[in-house]
Amino acid sequence: MTLAGQPALTATLTSDSLGGANLVSGASNWLAASTPVGAKYGSSRDQPYLNLRPKANNPASPSTTTYSFSTPTPPSGWTFVLGDIDADQVTVTAIGPDGVALTADELGFNGGFNACAPGLTGKPSCTGSATDVPTWDPATQVLRGNAAAADTSGAAAWFEPAAPISSLTFSFQQRAGFPVFQTWFASIARDVTGTVTDQVTGGLDGVGVRLIDRVGRVVASTTTAGGGAYAFEGYFATDGYTVQLVPPAGKIAVEATRVGADLTDTDAIADFVVRDIVPVAVSGTALDADGVPIVGATVTIDGVGSVTTDTDG
């Protein structure tokens, strides 16, 4: 499974679902843009999803499906959706990069909805009830279908995790019949753009710029072009990014060389201004506590050099 965004984020799927995991095209069943999750992430039409089953068709044999991520997920900007939760239930658990289980709050349950409810525009040709939605118990982290365990259509719920995840597990249990549940993943990607400008000459090309993530990794590097412009496109919509300027030889940033970039709600802009390094004299006198000049003391400017005081200090 791959989440759309930079840097690339994939997960390895393991499941003991009866008959294995069934990948479905999304051409005949999807989440419309008029659903709560679709309003934020768009329609899933023609995007694949998984159909999964219990390990066996009895309440005592839940299946276990785990997504093990190659690197921890971002703490925002993505969602997972569990669908067709009616004559069944799912226990949702996740482990963070520190090996500690996420809390129910960190799993980010956003609510239940019915993807087949009347009045939803752009929905597939299915019929459901707006009141037929699964319920979430944060104490047990169980998403449970309707009270009658009846086989219905469209009951779903969406989650937006609020903490990084290393592994995500669904334990799917039959309550009646021969249930199947669906799983979708979606993410939002945004851009970081900006310019590097020389204080005198204007846009400056060929300047190095780096994008650093929330854990300090350099996830992308580029150089300015076309009048000092640069862009990092399609990165996960979360916070904690930093843009770092690499000043060219002989120049220095007028202000900071690092600027924060928060992509949670919108694209980010990080501009830099540089100027020439102008040599200037630094002078003074070294005196002891009584005001007497200190002869032969070493005075150093870090990164520049050292001098020794003369007979006048």
C-alpha cells in the first residue's frame, strides 16, 4: 500500500482474511465527494480499495490485518476509512515509532456515515440509510455495526490519526452472516515554494535549498532557477517542515537561514534574502581589572582568525 505524497510512504500488508485480500478497482463502488471524508479528500471513484473477511465465518475467528509502514506516517494529512461495517465489528489498534500503542484519541475517529444514503450527490448505485452508521467505542477501540447485525449497505467510518504510526492493525470479527469489510486510504499533498533574492541584484539562481522534515531528515534538495525561485511539490499535508538556505560563497542571509513550513492547512511559502559579506575592522583594547593593558593576550573571532595584543593591549 502506498500513500500519495512525498517522501514516498509505503506499507507492507499481512492478513489472514478468509480467501486473502481482494483488491477492487473502485469503478462500481466508491466514496463520493459528498461524504464527510470525500469533502476533504475527494471522491475515491476508480481508486482501488481492499475487501477483507474474518478468518472464518464465526464470531470466534476474527481476521488480523496489519499494515507495517516503511517509515512512520505523518501525524496529519491522511486518513483511513473502514466500510460495510454492519453485521460485523472491527477492533482498531496502532503502534507508534516508540513502540507504544496509540490512544483512541490519537487514532482520530472522525465519525460514522453512510456512503449509500439518499441525497448524496455522485454516490454509486447503492441504497442505504443515513441513520445506518457504525458506532465507535473509544474504551475498547471497537467499531461496531448496527445493533441488529443486519446485512446493510454503506455503513462506514473515517479516521485521521493524530500521531505517527509504524503499524496499523484491524481485527475483523463476524457477528452474523458472511460479512466483508472495505478499507480505503487517502492523503493530501501540498507544496512549499519561495524565492532567494539578493538584496542588491534581485532574484538569485543556483542557490541550494533543502527541505527538512519534523524528525530532522533532509527529504529533498534543489537549487533556485528562473529568477531565484524554487519549489518542493507534493509533500504530506502536515507541520514540522523546515526550509534551509545554503548561502552561496561570499554571501550571508539577511535574517535566518531556516524557515518553518506548515502544510497542515495550506501550501507554504518560505522566502530568503541574502547580501554580500562585507569585511569590516574589529578593534579594541584588552585591559585587566585595574585598567592596565594586557600584553600578549590572544583575541579570536570564531571562523575568522586570531590576533595577539600589543604593548598597548
